[in-house]
Amino acid sequence: NWWKASLAQNSAVSKVVIHNRVDCCSDRINGAKVYVGDSLCGEVKYEAGKVAYEVQCENAVGGTVKVVQNDNVLTLCEVEVFGADSECYKIEKADGYHAGETMRPGSKAREEG
């Protein structure tokens, strides 16, 4: 069982937020895995009464986001994907050392605050 979204372009995904069912069957989300492209971001651990699960993706780059549930039926209410165009991030190096990430000027990508 899986849910998949195709992004408009390869994007650096910082996190995925899954909104779970609350009317019934909310434990079905336990063990669901979140992927950006082929990169595994993490796995959902069910907590009774919890409505939304945040999975950190650490700017994994890909053109798709997929939620996979191999152990049960997958039931979701909403999935939010946060990040930016992959072109918005570049690694600056000075003498071989990582100097940080910068945004491309004029970018309209959505950033977290």
C-alpha cells in the first residue's frame, strides 16, 4: 500500500507532515515509511491521539514523495511536503571546506520560517 506525489521538479525536501485519520483506524499509520525519490527519510511511529506526524528529510532531493505501508492498509487524510527547488541550494566550498548553503537570488521557492 502506498501514496505517491510527483513534484513539479526535483526538489530539496526538508520535511513531510502526514495528517492521520482520527475517526478510526489511526494505528494503521504505524511503520509507514516516507521516501523522497529513492531516499528513505524515516518511519512513522504511531502514538495514540496524535493527529500529525512530522518526518524530517534533511533536504533529500527527488522528484517524488512516497509514503509506503507494507504492514497494513495505508489510510491518510493529508500529506504536506516542505522544501525548495533543488536549484535553490548550492554548496559553497573554500579551500575544500564546506562553507554553507545559499539561496539563489530571486527564488520564489517556499522556505520554512
